Amino acid sequence: MDKDFESKVNLHLKRIYKGINLNKKIDSLAKELINIIGKKRKFKKPIFAKNLWSEDDIMLITYGDSISKNEEKPLLTLNNFLNKELKNLFSIVHILPFFPYSSDDGFAVKDYYSVNQNLGDWKAINEISKNFKLMSDLVINHMSSESKWFKNFQNDKGKGKDFFLKVDPMIDLNKIFRPRANDVRKLINIKGEDINVWCTFSHDQIDFDFRNSEVLKEFVSIIKFYLDNGIKLLRLDAIAFIWKQKNTRCINLNQTHEIVRLFRTLIDYCYDDIVILTETNILKRENLSYFGNSNEAHWIYNFSLPPLLIYTMMTGDCTRLRQWLMTMPPTQNGTAYLNFISSHDGIGLRPAEGILNEKELDTLVNSIVKLGGKISSRKTPQGKLAAYEMNISLVDAFSGDQKGFDEFSLERFMCAHAIMLSLEGVPAIYINALVGTKNDNIGYEKTNMNRTINRFKWNINELKSILEDKNSHHYIKFNVLKRLIKIRRNQPAFHPNADQYTLQLNKKIFGFYRQSLDRKQTIFCLSNVSKKHHSISLIDLNIKISGEWNDLISEDSLEFDDDYLHLKPYQTVWLSNV
């Protein structure tokens, strides 16, 4: 056994379990974890600051059954669609939880080791992983109340009997951060004794007790199982909440960070090409902390981007977006941002706190409601309800501005994606944004869950029909995105770690430039975020006029024979020197 490897694992465990009486010695636990993750693998020295990605990498976010076909398992249908329609567009596919579940569209997992039989099986997962780098969720904070493990907990016998967290009566629940409005406590009976278990998200999702080292061991086994089944990217769902402690907010605690570092060490010594992504929909400074010292997550979500970009499109004012971009630190090699505008979840508002003021947040929320969106709330420490996320399809979010609906839906859609695709980081596109899906109001009425509004599921025949109809907005948006993606994938200056510099322009023009790692390519990314024509002075751009500059999007050569660059409403140009 590698001594350096063992020493690092020991140190992680000592920090995690400081002050906790375990039923075994730390060094014994370390050996057990190493033996689990290292089974049938050779240990190796990790390569520091290695980029496992390039400008060619773009992620598709989808459910296993976002696309289905009668009398065919959805994972097979998805695989066929990916290979026929998207193989030259996306290199990474995030299939949202594909395990048996009881609620929350997959995030109340009943069995971590099985594929939901309604979707397919592990063979189908393996097939997708042959042509795409596959990301899986590790739903690590909680498990379904209908799971065998929780039933064993209720019966006080078998695997899981001590896996779940009982609510300590000494904990002041008013201090904890609440992402939902429900009571954190759920009353259950174990052998005639009433106890409360901890439920961060819903009473069907029971939180694990990571103070029990057996829980940690089990999740290392799960990680091993996933990686050996073709998973290349591991999304740590709701990771910020996994450790609870009295007199704290029970979020982002030191033990949580140390567990992420432990997972990183275990994986790095046994696998060459695995990426860890932390899902932490929280304040920007807290989110950034999950990079650690390049020893925690490889990627973090750029959670502030969606609300700020949508706010910018709503108001025609990029001031806040520009201010935010100036404060984003460049990522080191071996780390990257994951950029997105929409996903299966709503558009989180907390990552915009401290960037948008209260009045601006209200403007954003009210504008979304005008356009047909829903607002989900959380409970504050004062017991009040506060807006937590906005639930709306991206198509509908861009169908108007703060005044209401207008004729610039496509232009906003294209502009926002052009910005997202060119920013430092790896881009991710949700399947329902890709194909131009509107609000699923019928689905919402059936479930009465706000998030359902943006989780529409397509029949493959219907989807193919609308994507072939040149008059449909689905066809137009799909092909606009396809073209932007193809352009982006061929630009070295759009490498996720290429340099990025924010331009100081007026509030209607959002601009930055990217420079390739070898310094050979420079791209000026300029977007008019308003519904009126605007011009940019070349003096303000401080651009070298000599030589030819090409707009990669319009494919026009720009000779700069006057003093200004003129932009149409919501137009984006990617000015490249090569």
C-alpha cells in the first residue's frame, strides 16, 4: 500500500471524526476505504493541475426519460437520439438520477446500486458511456423513506439500521439554513419510541448520519461501483448539507469539505480521468470554497450566472453581470467552472444575493411571474418565507422583459447562449432548452410541483416532427444552438481555462475577451443586451485595427474602416484574430 496515499486518507479521517468516538481506529478505517476504492486497481501518484477537458467539451443535461418511445426503454431511446442527433455537439451527458426512487423526480433514491427498471438497466448505461463521457448523481445527503435501508432503520436491524440522522433536541433549528419551507423534523416510531429524523428537503428524503463511519464506507463503495460502470463525472448532490453540528447553520461545515477532499484523494490515487462536481446552490463565496486548494472539486457550478444573465436580458442593463464577472477568480489548471443558464431545477436566487440588491431581486422575480413562471420559497431563520428559486422554461424566461412579452424571444435566447458558451468554463445545456420546450403547465397542474413546469418529457416521434418543421420555433432554436456549439468547439480561445478579461463598456454592451493558452488566438465577445441598436467605439475596445478580424458567428470579415462597431438588438459577435 502506498504510504503517502495512506497518510493522506488518515489525515482526512482524523479531521472528519475529530471529537467523535468511533468503534474502530482511524488507521483501520483508512485501510478499509483504500481497499474498497482500490480493489482490482493499481495505485498511482496523482498528476497535479491536469486538465481533463478542452474547448471541445460541452455537457447535455437530461433525465433518462426526457425522451421516450412506445414499447422501448427510455435509456435506449435516449442513446439512439444522442448518437443520431447530438454526437457531434456534446461530449458529456449528465443523466439525472436513473435509480429507483419514490419522489422528487429521482432524488429520493431507493437503491443506489440498481437502475430504475422503467428506464433500462446497467447495460444501457454502459452503452451510452461508450460514446459520451457520462455524469451520474451521487445523492449523498439523503435517501428515500421507502428504501430498504430506512425500513431497516425503523426496524432497528440489518444494513441501514444506524445510517440516518436523528434530530438532536439540543440543536436550535432556528439557526440552521433551510433550502425548503418544510419542517426539518419527521416523527417516526422505533420499537415503541417516538423519535425525529432529519429531513433537509422533504419528509420523503431522510438525511444520512455521516458521524457513523459505516455510512462513509458505504458511499465509497457506491462511488467505486459507479466508476467501474463507466461513470466519468461524479456530481455530489446537495453536498453542502451532509454534516450537521449544534450551534451552526448546518451547511458548508469543515467536515463536509474534508469529506470532499477524502473522496478526491481516494479517486485520484486509483483513477486517471474522473471529474468531481459539487452541487452547491449557495452564495458565490461559499460556492467558490469547494475548489479548496485544487484538492476538492474539479468543477463547481457557476450558480450566479443564470439569475444574473436573465436579469440582464430582462432589464437591458449588464452592469451587475459585468461587476460579477470582474470578481470571478480565474480557475487554476485542474479546475473549471460549469456554466449553464437552465437545468432540471429552478433558477436559484440565493447565488444572486449580494450581487443584486433587494429591489433588483424583486424586479427579477416579478418579471418571471409576468412571463408565466412560478416562485419556490425557503424558510428564513426568522421563520419567514423568502423566494428561493424561479421555476420557468428558458424559452418562456426570454419571451419578454420586465415590461412583459415582446417580439425578441429568439434574439434573447441566442444572445444569452452565446454569452454562456464563450465564458471561461465548461458549458452545459439542458435538453428542454436545447429543443425549445415551453412551460409545461399541464404537468404542473397534475403534480402541483413548481419544478414540473420545466421538466417536460418528449415522445421521440413528436420531437423529431417539430425539429424537422422549419417553421417551428423548436427547429429554429435547436439549429441556432447547434451552430453556436459547433463554432465554439473549434476555438482554442474558448478552452475552459483560457484567459478571460472583462471589458469596461457601457451598460448596454456586455463584453470580455478570451485568449488561448498558447496566446495565438484572441476572441472579443461583445453582446448588445438591449432591444435597441447600439455602437461600440474602437477606441473603447482598445483593439488593434491593423490586420483582419472575423466575426465567427456572422462569418463576416471586419476591416474596421470606421470608428465604430454597430450591433443590432441582442446581437453577439465573436471577433477572432485567426
